[in-house]
Amino acid sequence: MNSSVTLAVSIASPCRRVAEFVANPLNLPRWASAFCQSVRQVGDGWRIQTEQGEMGLRFQASIEHGVLDHVVSVSPELDVYVPMRVVPNAQGSEVLFTLFRPADMDEAQFQNDLRMVQADLNQLKAIMESASDF
């Protein structure tokens, strides 16, 4: 088993609103800019541009249940499962993002990835709390 860390951010915005925003791949560069520079639809799937090159993306989302899981296809041989949830917190939301550490990743790289994910979650919070219409 790989080790993992689950990061969270509290957002003063209803769950459904947050889930709808996150589940739209076109919004990914807006809130996850540390990871995704651009996104485009190709047939039934999505392609994202990252610092590491172009990758595939598919969402396995259920907005009504707050499930925002997605799979990033790093290469034809490697898919990375990314579990993500949005759960109610009074009138707002908690967004939970689990990052798995691959066996071949060193601690410094994992810590860097954690910082990037936290920055992305903070950006999501800023967007959802400041925009009346996204």
C-alpha cells in the first residue's frame, strides 16, 4: 500500500455549487493552476496540459453525492486515481482531497506535491467565496 495524506479546506459556499464547479473540467485551470495549465475536450474525454506534459483526464463524479473523483492518465501505462469529496459543513462545504505517494516518489517531491494541492484548494476557496457567478 502507498502512504497517503488527505488535505481539506473549508469553503463558505454550498456543496452543490462547489461540486458543480469542480466537476466541470473546463474550470480546472482556474482552481488547480499549480497542476493544470489548460484543458481541452477530445471526443468523450479530456486532455490537460501540465508542467510534465499533456495528460488524459476523466471524472468519476456524482455531484449529488459530493464525489469528485478523477483519474489522470500520466502515460498509457499509468493512471493516477485522485479521490476528492465535498461534504456539507453547516451552510458551507468541506473539500477533501487525498494524495497518494507512489512507492518511487521521494519525500521532498511528495511534500512539494502536497504544497501544490493545498495551494489549489486555497485557490478553489477564493474563487467560490468571491464569485457570485462562476
